[in-house]
Amino acid sequence: MTTDKSLFFCASLLIFLGVLMSYSLSTYTTVVLYHYGEFHFFMRQLVSAIMGIVIMWGLSRVDPKVWFGRLGFFLLFIPLLLIIGMFFLPESLSSSAGGAKRWIRLGFFSLAPLEFLKIGFTFFLAWSLSRTFVAKEKANVKEELITFGPYSVVFMVLAIGVGVFQNDLGQIVLLGVVLAVLLVFSGGSVHLFGLIVLGALAISVLAIVTSAHRILRVKLWWSNLQNSLFTLLPDKLANALRISDLPESYQVFHAGNAMHNGGLFGQGLGLGQIKLGFLSEVHTDMVLAGIAEEWGFLGLCVCFILFSVLIVLIFRIANRLKEPKYSLFCVGVALLISFSLVINAFGVGGIFPVKGLAVPFLSYGGSSLLANCIAIGLVLSLARYTKG
């Protein structure tokens, strides 16, 4: 089986697993919490999955020399305009979550423009970095910083837009990681990378200390993490370092229970208990905890193996492309998928604060699924220009 066919098959298999879990894990939310029909979320995710696979196959057939730039700029500017426009829409047309508007209601479907903007931003980076950094000699870090200046301005505008209109630090962190790593792949120096990382950390700290709900998330994260870390220390030292009166990390606590209940082989599909009100919307951001309980550690390993194969296949295509912008775009897509998975998994495991990032293909959500299918479809279209 060729690389592009293997990639299509692997992505389709992950999509199928996501549809299956959208039914298995949404029982409480569907019937008890929202009083919907039993197949409410399942049918929506199934329709999105069918659309996504069709789009992925359709994009794999297009000529990237004609459509790559057009689709890339469309995915950059249209979602950005929609994000700004959502701020002025009434509540009936734009749903709010955590004080921020993140979805546009379109009848039976809710559109999250930010999911598509991530693909557009990745395209912009690949298109632009291939012109400014690839095969360009930089005399020193100062010259690199001058060249990087416009990118920092674009990212800051995007970060402010996402931070103000979406109130979503997790997505900003993800996009920042993609920017920094793509810069290295395009020829940026380690010194420049280090300066960008330090700047990003400073901005992240500022964003946290100026937001009450982000401070709460950090406290929730530390309350769980210190209990695990301090068990390795002597009791006197652990008690001296422990911070008391912290709130309990509700999500991570029940996610840990789900993993413990799952054991090696799991409780069985549909037999998990975490979805019964402990984590009512486990089919979204906490889907890995639900999979761990119902499929066990082995089932979770299967999912991570599929993602690993998917990422390796994308990198293989990127490595065989002669055109830098095509190669960088493939690398960017691999980074988006892999870091979304890692950040979510670390959040569920209590290693990172919970960011609310979806697991690509597995978490419930039509916008996320369709955006990832578009990204894979574009990678498949570029695969026709691989050498050898």
C-alpha cells in the first residue's frame, strides 16, 4: 500500500473510532442532561465523518499547483473574519462558552471558525517561511530577529484576536508551538528558537496572572500534581512544600479513576461509568479517559499507535517533497495533530493544566473533524509531487 493510501486509511480508521466513541460516551449527556434522542450526538458526528472523508478524498484529487494557495488563503482570512464577526452576533446565532463566543449556529450544525483558522495559519507560515528563511543565510541572531519581526506581529494580532474573542489560551499555545518548530525546520537558528520560547513563556505567564479562571486552572493542576510528586519525597519535606486549601481537580481526579477502572483490557464498549455524570461530556475533551476506561490500556495504546503511524506517514510525504512550502505545510499539519494529542493527553493525565483542546479525529465536534480532514486532504494532494 502506498504512503498516501495508508495515510487515508489511517485517518479514516481514527474517524470511525471517533464516531463509535461519540455514541458510547455521550449516553448521560444525550439522554439525561439535554433530553435528546439516544443517537443525537452519534448521528451528528456520523454526518460530519462522512462529509470529512468525502472532502479528504476530494482534496486528494485536486492539483495543489492550482488550489493549494487559493484554499490556504481562504482558510486564513475567512475564519479570521468570522471570529471577529462573532463578537457582534446575537446569542441566538453565536453560542457562548466561558464568556467567549466560539461557535456560529447554522441550524443543525455549529461552526467553530478557529478550527479552520489553525489550518490557514499553518499554510501562511509554510508559504511565507519558504520565502524568507529557507535557503537564506542570516549573519547573526539580530538579523534573524529582524526577519522574524513581521511573523511576531502577525502572531500577536492572532493571539490577541483569539484571546479576546475566543478566550482560548490553549489554542494560542498550540499555534505558538507550530510557529516556533516550523521556524527551525525552515532554517532558523537554535538561538532564535530559544528567544521565541522565552518570549512565549513570558506572554503565557502574563496571560495567566491577569485572568482569574486561568489562575484557577493552574491551582487545579498543581493540587493534583503535588499529590503525585510529593509521594516520592520524605513526609517532612513533602508537608513543608505542600500548598494547602487548593481546590480539587475534579476533571483530572475522575479521569484518573476512569483509567484505573479500565485496567489492561477495559470495562467493555459502552460499559464505562465515567460518562454517567462524573464527567458528563467525556466524549469531547476527555475522550481519552473514556477510551481508557472502556478499552483499557491496550485500547489506548492502539489509538496512540494509529496516531504515530499517521504522523510518520505525513513526515514521510514532507521529506519527499521538493517544494519547501509544500514540505513545511505537511510538517505543520503533523505538528498540529501531534501537539494537540500530546497537550490533551498530558492534561487528562494531570501533567499539564487542562487546556480544552480536542483530540484530533476522536473528540466529538464537527468543525474539528472537518478541519483535520481538510488538512489531511491537502497533504494527500501534495503527495502526488513526492519524489521517488
